[in-house]
Amino acid sequence: MMQTLRNIILLLVIGVPAFSRQKITPGVSSELSKYRRAEISGIRYQLAFQVPATKTESIAGMETISCSLKTNAQPLQIDFKQPADHLQALSVNGKTITPKLENEHLVIAPAQLHKGNNTINIQFTAGDASLNRNAEYLYALFVPDRARTVFPCFDQPDLKAHFVLTLRVPAGWKALANGKLKDSTSNGSQTIYNFTDSDLLPTYLFSFTTGKYNQAQKQLGTYNAEFLYRETDPGANVDSIFQAHDNALRFLESWTGIRYPFQKVGFAAIPDFQFGGMEHPGEVQYKAMSLFLKEPTKDQLIGRIGLISHETAHMWFGDLVTMQWFNDVWMKEVFANFMADKVVEQLMGSETFNLQFLTDHYPAAYGVDRTPGANPIRQQLDNLQDAGSMYGNIIYHKAPIMMRQMELLMGKDNFQKGIQEYLHKYAYNNATWNDLVQILAKYSKYDLLTWNKVWVNQPGRPVFDYTISYNGNKIDKLNLTQRPETGAARIWPQAFAVTLVYADSIHTIPVNMNTAGMQLKAASGLTKPLFILFNSDGIGYGLFPADKAMQEQLFTQQSAVSRAAAYVNIYENVLSGRYMTPAELLALLTKGLAIEKEETNLRLLTNYIASLYWTFTRAADRIAFSTQLETALWNAMEAQTQPNNKKVLFRAYQNVYVSEVAGKRMYEIWQLQQPPAGIKLAEEDYTSLALTLALKNDTAATVITQQRNRMSDADKKARLDFLMPALSANVAVRDSFFNSLTDRKNRAKEAWVVIALGYLHHPLRQSTSYKYLPQSLELVEEIQRTGDIFFPASWLSATFGSYQTKAAWQVVQQFLLKHPGYNPKLKAKIQQATDNLNRAQKLLN
């Protein structure tokens, strides 16, 4: 004990925090990250990768790590999640030593280290799973803790560094990285690209891509923006993509008061990219199909603006100021979404913004927050290896709703001033949510710490109820209450609107509710309305009452936002067992197809119709209703005047049709490539239709082969080749395909896997796919370890998303009983993905 005390005193005397000896455990523990943050500074990585022309050949790497240590009292742990044979040579401060790899760390003994500057040289074989290698291109994607799977590094967000990169790639390949291109040389078989020092970045933001790309450049303000893409027929998209980046940059520079904070603007379109986009400074990566739009609808164009604005906003929120630890990963995502929404508002107007915000965020947030697996916005994280499980619809969709409520609470000007102070104070550094709240509190009259507790630190949503009494034809009292849907008593302070609807007018009452109950005094004395719309502005968050008297006029309300808010609220009430049955709601929404004229609302309606039809309707009832639904969709499509509305309804018809007559009609459209009048279909649309035809008519399976022969893009052909066995009429072929997914290498194209699972587990195939469910659950832990951040949730949703039987629900229950100590975050993902299954087997029995 005395010796330990002397060590602590000695460490305090020399100015170093008294950390206990660090254990060497897998991943990056919170304790290790705090120790290294206190010990290590001045990090610089010099990296060189030799990329062979053949995908199966390994990638050789050379690296020099320069850093400064406060003390050499403990071994230095450098993260490297590869077998020992991937390390070929190691020298530390000029001395060659034998590499020691333990529990995913290259461990360097104190005797080889210096207090102060250290230089570590490593020759290694790069792990290539996170390099996403394809025959003609590769791209590095390291979020949240995948950099350590490729090269030795300090893989935590609060150890920012400069990266100097050299790439040796096959001749003819182009390259893009965080830093500017310093020079390039060719020697016949290869091209060597040397990049300048990157800006100060955490490892998860270091990235590059190289391959057979097309290249475009355009001046955006003072920046010469670079764009790499593989699209063979880009059309007018390239100019539109540059323009969207320019719009976002200009808005964000103005709103934040800070010029674009990095040395270059660059981005790449990746075929079948895992995410919508990833915000590497100077080398933003996007899913190609999200950028290159053919015959786009209004919603798709808004979606592209939102995506580009989201990734651009990350340059300030996440890249300039980075969370200290991944428990605050939601901070960068909430601001990226929140600021992207502001760009959309500026470009498209407030009405479009309000409607898009509502339909983008609320259904997705409710889809998690109503489940037993609901998680708070801010979560606990003990080890970075579990960071991927923190991503989901709560941080991407509930968090922007929360932030909008905070802005309403504080006022837009005060909110903006607080955010600007935060960005200036922590520029090129790291910060926590509590750091931000302390700054915002200076600009707010309200107790943000109490507000923060329920909105950010706890899961769930409130349930609102009301009572109303009349004195003759006048309202006497209208009272509102709120309670938690589950869990301990608490309230969600928030603003929303209540609208009284009359035969020839409406009366809207703004509500600021920060108590468990309140009387709307502004309603007293008003004439009795036909019905009441609760949360009519779509801003409030929770399960609001649905007035049954509104059904007759639901689709004729003048405000598109009010209609959308009502659609969302009725659907949520039905899933909660209130208001009406799923069958009644399906019939009601089907009537609305002929009345609703707003494209975004039509998309919302048809999405809800598809969910009710496939998941919340018994198979026999579905067949009985199918003709009515098919007729309603086709007639509504023909009656619409706007081409985008027609296309939304055509896609909904394609989704739900089951009759032989409809099948013949769709086959002729695909075969002759003659869409209904007023609709334009692009190649992607015909590909989607071919896949649907193969699913719904086994004798038409050859349409996939024929569609493939129509195509020229090699990447798109490869995608069809992958999907074909998942749609085979032969059960044995489908079985073999599913079994192949147990091998990690066959899950490399995660976007393709998710699409294939959707077809495998489609309600029309569930009699033969039910047997895949137990093994699908058993694979989740491995998928979390080996896949990218969204893959576990996507795998589960694509598998269980449309099941409705007690037998399927029992598979889930039995799995959870069999694994009582199961990873809590993954258990929550299972509960989220199977919530509709849980509700369906109750609502239908």
C-alpha cells in the first residue's frame, strides 16, 4: 500500500493524473481512452498503402506514428484489430523490436518509450474489410471504430491528428482523400498519389477512395470542389449536386458565423454505399443512387438537398467540433439533421419544410420510442467497440424534434448565439453535451438541465388525453393531460397547437404545456366545433387524441401539415389499440387516395397503407380487400394531374398488387417499357418492377435475367446477380442463399443483403422463410462485430418487418429467454425491430 501511495504522489508531483495501470482488453474502453487523452498529444500519422490491381491480393502498409507522451510510466497501447501475422516490422525511436499484439492492441513497453516526442515505424498488412474493396474501386469507411481494423492507431474521437497519405494504386485509378493532392506520378503499372497533411481529424474521419472513377471539378466560392463518380449516364445531376453543396456551404457559413473550416471540398458517389453519406472532410462519401436521380419526384429532390446539407453541416458539427466520446455521437447527428432541415426551409419555403420535417422525423422516431427497446437520445458507452449499436432513429429523428423544441423554448436568436459560442470555443477540439448545455443555459430563461433530463436522458414519449364540457353550444372547459406511455411519472415540456374545426372556418390555439395537466382557457366560450385536431401544426411529440368526428373531413383540411399530423396520429393510435381497428384504418386511408393531392402526404398515406395491408391484415382478409385496394390506387393514379403524384401511386400499386389481372398489367408495362399516361419510368424503376414481378409470379422469374441484359452498368448488373437467388422460385435455391449469409464475406455488400432479406421474408414467401428466423437472430452479435453501424438494425428490420403471427413472435421470445445475459443494446434492437410483430399478433387475435 505504501508503494502504491508513493507512486500516486510521484505522479501528482510531476503533473500527471493518477491513473491506475491500464488493463489490456479488447476494443477501446472508456478508461483507456481517458488515460490516453491525458497522456498523448501532437499525433501525426504518415501512411502509405500499396493497392494491388487484383482484389484478392493483400494491401501492404507502412506507417510512422509521431506523438508526444507526458510520461513513459505505462505501456503504450496502439489499437490494431488484426492477427499478429499482419505485423511485419516495428521500430520505436530508432530501435527495432519484436511486435507484441495482445487483445487487439500493439503493446509497446515503457523501456522503449521516451517522455516527450516518440517515433514509431510499422510495416503491416492492412485489414481490408473496412476498405470496402471492389474489383474496380475501394473506399475507406472507419466510423465509429474501424480505423483500427485497417492500420495501427489511437482509435478514439478525442485524439485528433494530422494524416499524411500516400497511395500506390493501379494505373488509371483516380484518388481522393482528406488532404489536398500534393503530386502524382505514374510508372506504367501504377500511379502514386501523395497528399498533403490533412486538417486535424479523429481517426474515424480519416478516409480515402480510389478506383476507376469519372471526375468533375467546379469552383464553389473560394474552393475548387472535386467530385468522383462511376455513373455512366450522369445527365444534369452533376451540376445539381455541385449547386446543392454550394447552397449548403453558403447557408452554414452565414448561420454559424464561421467560414468552411477545412482545406478542401471534395466528395465521391459510391455504388451501394452502406449509408446515405459519411462526412469525411475533403472526401465526403455518398450513396450514388441518392445523388444520381432519374425522373425524380419532388420528395427525392428534397431528399437529395437534405442529404447533401446533412453531410455539409457535419463539417461544423462533428468535424470542427467533435464529441469527446461516442456516447455523444447523437450530437453531431442531431445538428447535421437540424441544420439540413434549415437549408431545406430556406430553399423550399416554410410550408414545405414543416411538412418534410414532420414526415421525415416523427414516424421514424415513434417507430422506436413506442417499443420496449426504446433508448434515450444520450446513452451510456463503456467500450468503443459497442459504439455502432448506439446509432438509430432516436438520434437521427427524435433528436432533431427535441432540438426544435429547445429552439422554440429559447427563441431562434438566443439559440443561434449559443451555438455560435459553442463552435468558436471548441473549434478543432472536442466537447460534450453538458459543455453545450452550459453555454445554452446562459441564453435561456428556462431550466434547461431539468428539461434535458426528460428529453435527452430518458426514453419514451408522452400520451395526451383531453376532457371537454359544454354550456349549451359553447365550450365550458377544455382540459389537456399528459402522462408517460411507459415508465415513471414525468412530463415533456413542449409547444404545439390545437385547432377547432368549423364548417366554414378554423380556430387554432397555441399551447405551451409544461405541466401534467392544464386548461386551455382560450377555448372557453368558443362555439362547439365539428371536431378538434390535436397537434395540428405537427410540432408536438407524443401520442395525441384522435377525434373520431374528424373522419369525414380528414382529407379535406386546407393545411397539408395538419393532414399529415392527423395521418401520423391516427396510425399511432391504431397501433396502440385505440381509436379503430387496423382494417378500419386501411379502409379509411384507401378512401383518401382519391382526395389527397400533396405528394409528400400521398407518400405518407401509401406507406401506411402498405404497412397496414402487409403487416396488420390477416392473409385471408388481405386477399378479400386486394381488388378494392388495387382499383382505388389505379383510379387515383389516373385521376391525379401531377406526374410525381402519379408515380407515387404507381409505386404503391406495384407494392400491394396480388391479383392475376394486375400482374399481367404490370408485366406488360415492364416488357413493353410503356408506363401509364403521365408517368416517366427510369431504368431503376424497371429494375424494381422486374424484381416485383419475379416475387409475385414465379413463372416470370426470367424477367430479372432479361432486365439484366437491358443494362450496361457493371455495378448494377452485379447487384442483380446477387439478388437473383433470393427471388428464385426454387425453395432450395433460396435456402442456399440464406445459408450463404452466415459467411461474413457474403455479407460484404450490406445494402444488397438488406434488399435480399426483404424479398426472402416477404409475406408471400413467409411459409418457406419462417425457418430462417432462429438463425437470423443467432447471427446478430456477429453482424454487430463485423458489419457497419446500421447493419444489425437493418438486418433485423428486413427479416422481421412484415411478420404478424404468434409463431414468429414466439421465436423472438424463445431467443431472448435462451440468452438472459444478451447484449442489452442488441436486445433493444431486436425489441425495436419486432415491435410491429408484437402488436400485429395481438391486434389480429
